[in-house]
Amino acid sequence: MKIAVAKEIDPSEPRVAASPDTVKKFKALGVDIAVEPGAGLKSGLPDSEFTAAGRHRQCRCAQGRDIIIKVKRPEASELASTSEARW
């Protein structure tokens, strides 16, 4: 299974859908997990913590993934751009 953790685009949303701990747990289950660069910054979780936990760093983190997780529902602009550079 391949999972992507997407960065929240709502400026008032500081949370991220996964933590470095969550990434470790997914990895232990054999899940291939990618976290969008900068996804945890507003939560105080730098990319380096996700990297240390074993996630893949990809600009197009959702490309080829089975599941994309977010805190908030994706906005129409995000759904329209799933094949563009943001994903």
C-alpha cells in the first residue's frame, strides 16, 4: 500500500494528518509513505523529523498513491491539480 500525507493549504489549519511517529508505525506495517515537503512545518514538525522516521520526500507525493490523507477536506483547487506539480 502507498500512502501520501498532503500539506494543508488553509492558512488557519496548523495541523498535519500524520506525525513522524505515525510514519514509523506505517513503515513497520510495510506501508510506503510519502509526506509532502513542508507538510508539518505549521505544526512544528520539520521535514527532517519525517525523513528520520523513514518517509519518502517527494514533490509529487500523491502521484501513484493508493490513499491521500489530510486533516481537512480537499478544496476544489486541490482536486483539480492532482496531476500538477503540487502533487
